[in-house]
Amino acid sequence: MNIPLPNQPAPQQQFVTTPPSESGRQFDNTSADIMRVPQGQIFPVIAEIRTAFRNTPVRQLAELANGPRPSREHSVCPAQRVTGTSGRC
């Protein structure tokens, strides 16, 4: 396809960088906090989908995505909830 890929995050992705000195639990906690930012931004979009679409499968997926959010220690990605698989995303 010969498409050049960026090697640096876009300005709106700069918040994702973590200090390279972090490791273990400190790295995990910082990473979880970083991922909460975009997650908080997507929930209003999910709510719009739930109210705007009449397509049952689309609404069901939006309801699943908008379901209870697991705590940091019990993170499970939506695909694992759907498939019932174990492990991390």
C-alpha cells in the first residue's frame, strides 16, 4: 500500500505518553488513568447512538458499550464480555 505511518503521536494523542521510568503497578495505574480520558469522551457518542438508531443490533452493542465500567483492578474489555473469553485486551 506504500502509506507512510507516523512515528509520533498526533497533538490530540500526546496525553498517551508515559514516563519511561515507570514500571509495574505505577505504570499500570498511569496507563489506566490515561485510558479513562478517551473513554469519558466516547460515552456521550454511545448515548447518541442508543437514542438515534432503530437498528436493534446497533442499539444492543451501544447498550453493551455503555454498560457498567469495571474498576481498574477488574478491567475487562467489551469483546471479552461478549465472547466470555478470559485474559487481557
